[in-house]
Amino acid sequence: MVVKLPIASTDMLPSQTPSKNPTWTLRISSLSIGLALLSLPFLIKLDGRPHADWQQFLGRFHPLAVHLPIGLLLLVPLLEIVGAFRPVLRETAEFVMGVAFACCLVALTLGYLLAYGSGDSGTAVSRHMWGSTVLTISVLVCLLLRPLWSSASIPRTHVAERLYPLSLICVLLVLFWTAHQGGSLARGSNYLTQYMPQPMKRWIAPGTVRSAAQNPDSFYAKHIHPALDGNCVVCHGEGKVMAGLRMDSYELLMKGGKDGAVIVPGHPEKSLLIERVTLPTGHKLFMPAEGRPPLKPEEIAWIKAWIEQGASPTATQLKGVLIREDAKELPPEPVGDYSSLMPEIKQIEAGQGAKLLQVSRKPSDGLILSAVDVASSFGDTQLAQFQKFAPFIVEAELGRTAITDASFETLSRFTHLRALHLEGTSVTGNGLSKLASLRELNYLNLSGTKVTSTSVHSIDTMKSLRHIYLFNTPAQPAPPADALQPIAKKTDDPIAQ
Amino acid sequence: MKQHPLCTDTECEDSLDVMNLPVPEKHKQEWATLATRRQFLGRSGKVLGWAALASLLGDYTLPRGAHAANTSDAPKLPAPQDLKLPNFAPKSKRVIYLFMSGGPSQIDLLDYKPNLAAQYNKDIPDSVRGSQQLTGMTAGQARFPIAPPHWTFKRYGKTGTWVSDLLPYTARMVDDLAIIKSTSTDAINHEPAIMLMNTGNMNSGKPCLGSWLSYGLGSMNDNLPRFMVLQTKVNDKENNQPVSSRLWSSGFLSSEHAGVGLRSSGDPVLYLSDPNGVDREVRRKMLDAVERINHQTLAELGDPETNARIAQYEMAYRMQTSVPELTDLSKEPQSTWDLYGPEAKEPGTFAYNCLLARRMAERGVRFTQVYKRGWDMHDNVTGILPMICRETDRGCYALVTDLKRRGLLDDTLVIWAGEFGRTVYSQGGLTPENYGRDHHPRCYTTWMTGGGVRTGITYGETDDYSYNVVKDPVPVRDFNATLLHCLGIDHNKLTYKFQGLDQKLTGTTPASVVSGLLA
């Protein structure tokens, strides 16, 4: 649409004012340039195979050349608008657009050489290619239409007056779209959305919040896919399919590329993927190519182990691979505002001596119930009095108090409790399972109590519980063997006298 | 003619002297005591000046809080809530600071330089030393011969950290530490350097780290001081630099924020136990009476120090029961002694102090500082260093391990640091058996662990001579800013207005939190 309409209109106009119009030669040459550009993708197809090296050499100047026409094209509407007040600027607009068109041609040629020479293909590549072709033709059209708009001698018809601004707007829209496609090619399609705040992401690009695989708990989904997604999918994904290989889903990864399968289940040493990522970084065939950072050693180790143990899409655990899961700590859920309760907090503190300390100046961080001062006199009844503040208490320091098993019932109503200190109390763990309702509890200190391993097992299901301390209890696990190098024996102790 | 005794006019000799007038003697005596006209006018002028100044200064002429004293019962110091601290949810609630006074030798302990062995007795290149100013102790030396460490280093832990054979226990816990090789200070002598580490300023008079925390974060246990200091018994074979009460002074903050030291022998706190015949009730009555008198003084003069004194009396009264409980180690299980070693049973040893520090952490003391003197080794390194390492190494390991197994390391910050490092070149004679090392401020090694700290890392790098920092320097102010960050404090927001400046621990030079050290 964008292409045809303006050309048709230029063809209609010359009969009215032949002297001021572009000459026939100019029109024919521009028409042929447009047709040549349009037919180029059909004449020389992007077949996904690399071609001559010189093409790639020149093609790699495309990212350099491509930014100049973008800048110039953005300058044109600016000059036209400001030119309404300073006519001298408007005169330059045509020249700037002419240069922009020439630059478009150079960038387009280089881009084509890059794609053809390196064997890029894929939807994003062809979108970028078509976008830039349409863009170049639109610029040409603009260039041809502009004299109709600016010249005073041409009778201003309604159509002629509107055509140029409209086509300029079209140029800008096509420019933004094409540039975005190009950016996605270079940086990956999720480059803009990766660190976007979740709500915005859902609103703008609902498609990008996706689950990696059918089985989200599998080792593949949790560790292999993210590693490939972060390092390889930029060039081996939906947008850009280098060497015919796509790695954005399990099936496509296993299918391999034009060099055959990249993963041979059970044999990491035969798998092309491992071979390429473990080459010396300077090697021609090293992956990730184009100077991108190499995979992290642990990522390579995971992929190796995963291939060795069958490259299964569903296996959840691998032998010999233990990955700490606590890397991502979600910010705790904010608790309500207790500010209005401050008088009551002061009152209860004065009454019993146990304190309600503010975690920070932000009320949403909650309160710490601390009975350290009054440990010996703080028992179950005293704790029960703090129930009113339970929704705001995120930590309870009840170490060495007179708390007993009866308090588990009370504590289970401290819904926002994240850390619970019960060290040195007389609890035995009877009723410990009631704590299972505390969904945010991640720290539980039972050191020096009489809790047994059976009662501790009753809270095994608590997912959030990361730190549980059982030192000096009947439930204490056997001390881990000293994993470190043994300390020198007495006889050869260098500092023994 | 006799002049009036108070008259200063030298030209009035010929004039009439009132004292010669025929008046009764008693009148003359009365006249003699009176002020002269000159005195009257002179004094009146000064009074007018003072009055003018007072009106210009307005409220500033009155002692702080005097207005409050006039209007309400007693002036109140800003409570932590008023300071709005912590600024954000902290990772650590308390600090145990193991201060290695004297300057431990980073080269012999943790900053491994394998290239040094081959350069024994060679001169350190001038390019490395640069324009570094030396102390008076080595400035006169003709040569600066390299003294390689006398002990071998091995790699330990999953992190493969190099540790000297002198620290077999520290070697066991390297995976739990953040070892900072690039700490650097501006001072080259003990007193300014130790002040800088503790107060952020080389000159005394500023509050110490513990006082700032006491002031900013308040108390977790009203029965114990917020800031406690433990000194390790002196070993006479070591070169002990003085550790003075300036290092736990509250500076310009109210003196209730000053550190309270526990003695290493005898009663932990002097005169804490009631004398014979005085029971607790009598003591209480006495304190109540004294408090009333103090409140009168406060209302009269409005000196905030009176308030501090009232608070300290009350604290001392509560400490009469809390300190004996704190220092009573009879209920410690056998596993404690297995970990800390038999030395820990002897009050005043480093191991004992580490154990007390753990007990204080359990009881909610904000800031505990353990001092160990004797790291100042200008000569006889091979004689003294093994001795002092043996005294401290196990205690450090035991403390960290004990906190860890008891679940306290999650919210306690543990720091091991001296005031500076030591030179790679030998001070005095260098022999294959022995050498000395001078003060070295440009780089030294410290470690920290606990809540908020990224453990299992070595931060910063020094050059091949452990002389200059080549990567990620950590100046003292950044070190302290990082420490405050772990406690939920923005170092720019913990301030106290004094002498027209919003004073802060990190001083006026911009400091930054070392994000590489944070978990």
C-alpha cells in the first residue's frame, strides 16, 4: 500500500505541470531502483547457507552504516516542522532526505550481503529485510513527492498537499518497526522486555512471560533451557536461525541443524554442542560466536552431565549435580502498616518488658518481637498477649524464654513470621507441625532444645524453610565430615613447639 | 600624697586623695572595697556586649535541652525511632569485631605471594615503593631487602584459598569468610590508624563504631550495655601497643553510648557486686534517692550528661544480675570446650573472650569488640608470630563455627581486622631465620562474615610484593560504610549535628558501600 499509492499519484501529475516535475529519466530510474529492490529478495534467496567470505567481510559493516540513515530520516520531519518558522531549514530537508536515501541504499546492500554471506535466515531476518526494502522505497517516494508539496507554482490540490506528510509519517513508522526488528536480531527478541517490571511486561508483551517447557520442574527447564536461552538463542532461535539450528525448544534442539544433531544423548564427547562451546575462545568455530561471552563453567558442566545422563526433557535431578536453589530470594511480602497501633505497642512494651522492635523505618518491613530482656519471665501467656500484633510480627526472638510446646498454637497464627528463635527453650517439638501453616517461615532455631527428629520431620513439607538449627538437640544430624583438607597432624604441625 | 589603692590614673598625683580627707577610718575602709567609676563603666560595657551576643545567638546560649527542662520534667535524647533507623531491613542485627591491635602481617598470614621466595634479600624495586613515606623506624635504612614469609602456604576449602601454616584453624573456615586483601588506611602509626578504624577519624574525640550503633539502633536488651569491650590478657613476650578507653569513647554522643569494658580478671565489672551488708533493696532505695537529686540537677542546668548519668546508674543496677549470668560459663556444654579449647576456661584469654562474645550476641548486645594486642612485630617475626597466631587462631574459628551451628551467624556480623598491615621488606637485619616488619598502611588483609556478607570470596588484589592495591581497593571509610549497610544503615544518614556539621562515621570524604562484599 505504502509503496503503490504515491507512485500512482506521481504518474497522474506530470501532465499538469511538466516543467517543474521530476524529469522522465529521474522517474524511470527511480521506478527501476524500486523494482530492483523489490525483486532482489526473489532473485537471490536467503537460503540459510553461508557464502563468500568477502560478502561477510563487507556485510559486517552493516551495523556501522545502518545508523546514519536512521539519524538522517529522523532529522527530516524535524526540519520540516521547525522550517515552518525558519524557512531556511525547510530548504535543507530535501538535501538531507536525498543523503538519507543514498545511505539507505548502502545500508540495505551491506545488510543483504551480511544475511546472504553468513547464511542467516529466520523470521526476524526476513522481517528486517522486507522492512528495510519497504523503507528505502518509501524514502524514494517521499523524495519524489516533496516538490509537489513545497513548490508554490504547482496548484495545490487537496491530495497533493496531504500526500507528502502522510508518506513521511509512513516512513517513520516503517523505520521504527524495521529498526526494532534489527535490534532484536542483534540483541535477542527479549532484550527490551527481559528486565521490564512484571506488570508492565504482562501488559505490553503477554507472550514473553512464558513457561520454558511442559515440565517446569525438570532439570532441562530449570537449568539447561535458561543457559541456552541466555547464550545461544539470539542466533539459534525463532528470529535468527544460524546454520539451520534452533535451540529455543527441546524438540528443535534435539533435531539439530544442517551439520546434524548437536546433542548425542549419553555421549557428551560426541555432541557438537559441547565441542563448540569448549573450544579455545579464539577458535573460528567457537560458540557463542561473534565475541559474545563464553558459557560459564558451571553451565557447561550442567549441560555435559545432562547429556551424559540421557539428555532427558523430564528428569528432575541429575546424579552428581547439586545446584543450590536459594539463588533467587524473592523480596518478602510487605506486612501491613502498624503505625496506628504505636500507642498500644508502647503500652504492651511497658507492661511486660518484651519489645516490639521495628525492622526498619518502613512499617511494611514489620516488627521483631524480642523477649531477650525478660527471657526468664516470658512464657506462653505472655506470648499470647502479643497475638493482637501477630500480623505485623516477622521475627520472634524467644530464645531462652519459658515458652513451651503450648505456644506452637499461638505462633501458628503469626502469619507473616519469617524467623523464629526458640533456642534454649523447653519445647520438645510436640505440636511443631502446627507451624506448617506459616508460609513465609524460612528460619527456625531449635538449638539446645529437646526436639526429636520425628517432630522435626513433621515440618519437612515446609517449602520456605531454608535454615533450621538443631545443634545440641536429640535431633541433631551427625556432624558433617570435615570436607576441608585435614589440618596437619600434631607431629608435623609447623607451629607446634 | 597617697593615691587611692584602686586608682590607676597616674596623672592624678597632685590631685586630692580622698583617703587623706578628714573622715572616720571606717568610712575609708568601706570606700576601699567599693568599685571605682572606671571598673563600673568597664564592667557595664562588657555586660552590654554579652547581652547583645545572647540576643543574637538566641536559643543557642542555653544548654541543650534546657528549654525542655523548663517546660517538661526532663529532656529526652532522640530515641532510635526519631532517627528513623534502620533505613532498610538489615541482614545483621549485631556485630562482633575482633580487633587485632598492632597490625597483623598480611604477607605471613593470608596474602600469599609465591614469587617472594625467589627474591630473598633482594631490594624491593623503587617503582613499587614509589613516594611512600616511611616511618621513622625504617626511613633511615640503607636497604629494603625483601623478607619472604617464613611459613609455607597451602590451599584450603572449596574456594582453594591460600592460607599460611600459621592459621590452621582459619584455614578450615575459609569458605565461610570474605577475605579482603585490599583494605587500606591513611595512617601509618598505631594511634591515628586505630582511631581511624574505630571512629573514621585519625584525631580522637569522635564516637566509635559501637557508640554510633548504640546511638543509631538502640538496645535489644536493656539489661546489658549495647556496646561492650573485651580486652585480652597481655602477653609480655609480645610488643603490646596501648589500647585506651578512647577506642570505646562515645565522643560527642551522650556518654551512655560509650563502650563498657569487662575486666579480664577478678570481677568482670568493678564494684558491681554489692558490698557486705548492703542488699539489693537498700541499693534500690539509694539509687532512687540519687535519681531524684539528679533530676533536680537536670531541671536546673539542663546538661544532657546528667541524663546519661541517670541511665548509667540504672544500667549498672541491672547489670548486677545480668553480668554474672553472662559470665557464668558453668552451663556451657562439653561441645563448647571441645570447640574453643581448654584455654577458654581461663578468663582473659582470647578464646574466653570469643566465647563471651558469642554469649553477648545471644543476649542481644549490639556491638562487642574483642581486642588482642601484640601484633606489632618490628623484629623477631618468627619468634612472636607463631605465638600470637596460636593464641588467636582457634578462638576465631571457634567463634564463627559456634555462631554458625547455633544459627546466630545469619544475623551477626563478625569482623577480623587490625589497623594496618606490615611491609614486605625487613626492618632491621634479615637472616634466613628471622626478620622484622614495619607498619604498612597501603594494603592489609581483613576478613568478615555473617549476615549480609558474601562469603567464600577473596576481595581485592595486591601487587606481587603485597605493597600496593591493584584491584578493588577498600579504604577504611568504605569498609565502615559496608559494615553499616549490613546493619540496615545508610552511612550518610546516621548523623549527629556537632560543631555545625552533620557528623558521621565515614567522615566528610565520600564513602561508598562495597557491593562486591555483599550477599
